Amino acid sequence: RSHLRPFFCASFAVVWPMFMHAAREEGVDLDASCLDHAAYPLFTPLLKACEDYASLSGCRFQGRAFSDVEHATEKTSVADARLKAAPVVAGFLARLKAGDEGLLETVTAAYQLVMDESVRNGMMATCRQLQMWPANTPDVDRDYLDFSASLPTIAQRVYNDDVHRRADPRYGRRATTASFLVDFAGEAGVVRPELVKESGGVLQQFLALVDKWTMEQECLLAAAVQPRRGVRGLLTGLVLGITAEALRRHAQPTALWSGRSAVFLLTVVVGLAIARRGRRPSKSEAHPVLRVVQTRTR
């Protein structure tokens, strides 16, 4: 089961595409307006000034785009957007570097949302890989952080929460805004806050549920087939419909960030490329785990 854990570690660079994908699925028109000006009131002037730039940059902030912007000679929509935002950008960068307490507290809140969204997206990806997505029955319960429940129940709840979020585009827009501010704070040299305890606890509890579920599947397989030499090491891989070789090819964990506050955060993505290779059995077919084993042992 330890081979599952590398899938829960990824760099922040991977988190951003997940936010963009989630935001588009939730109905956010990123080309029209990707920033929620009201989400973080202390940064509202910056968000408004950067609206055109953000719509052209994929809702990312890159400090190098504003280096020597006043002396740029190009005449493009991107250059115009940078020139428009430059004075406000410079002002907010200076305030952050000077340690403006209110802005730093807001940045911490944005970081927390980024981490929370990373955990949620990682949980969804895991449930998809375990073929627990979409959930089988309708339900309104969305408390997917109640880890006293079973993994299938958690899958149901996180699915319900995703359906709820898709119906309200504000969730996606707020997430993209938080990530934009995280980018901005990084350019100002703000040290990422120590938010490991809470998110790390969520990670450990979810991993415990995944471990418990895979153990149960191993027991089912062991009772259903006669294990051959070395088959136990592959049981969990068979449960997931993947092989150790595929795991080695697709699992490439990296640190979320380095330095004193280095953490590994559950983010993405449990081999979506691998998942596309497998087929989903219909409800009329035998248990998918057993069919995999039966096929491989013939």
C-alpha cells in the first residue's frame, strides 16, 4: 500500500492546472473575469487593476512580466494590461515587503484556501482512480472531512460537494483569486506560512482510510483466488487496475515547496493517464477486482 503515497505528493505547479480545470468545470468564464474582487477586500484595488492582465495570463501573476514595463516598446493587449496594472502592482509589492500586517493575514487566508482546495482535488482524484466516482446514489451530505465514515461514504460526500460547487461559479473564482494572490505574495518574497498541521492531519486521516480500504480488498482477493508466488505484492495494484511498472512510470513526487516550511501536501493526481487505459465494468458484470484477477490468472 505504500506505493499509493507517492501519488499524494506534487509540486505547487501541478496545483494550478487543477484549479483552472475545476474553475472551468464549475462554469467560471476565465476569459471574461477570473478574479473575485470582493473575495479579499484588502486586495480589491490590486485585483481590479490586474483584471485585464489576469484574463490574458491564465489568472497567474508573474513578476517578471512587470520588470521595466514602463520602457517596453511593444504595443499589444498584454503590454497594455501590464502598463495599466504596474503602478498598483508596485504599491502592493512594496506594502507586502514592508510587512503590512493586514495584507499578510489576507495572504495567509489565501494560502489556506489553496491548501484546502489541493486536498479536496486530491481526494476527488483518488476516488476516481479507485472507481468510486461518480458516487452511485444521490445524497445531500457533503461533510467529506468526517473521517469516522468509510472511504465509500467519503467518496459519496466529496462527490456531493463537487456537485454543489459546480452549481455556484463563485467557488471556482474564489480559488483562482486565492492562487493569484499566492503567486503575487511569492513575488514579494513573502515566506509561505506554516499551515502544515491542519492540512497534514487531513492528509493522514484520508491516507488511513485508503489504507484500510485497500487492505479489505486484499482480503477479498486472497479469499477469492489462490495466490501465486509474489502475487501479494501485486494485489493492491490489481485492485486499482494498474501495475507496479505503470506506477513507476507515472508517480513522480516532488516537494510542494522547499525551505524551512517544506511540506508534502495531498494534491493530485492518482494516475489519470493510467485510469484512461482501463475500462469500467457495467453493473451487470462481476466484481471489477475479481474480473481483473480472473483475466490475469487464466
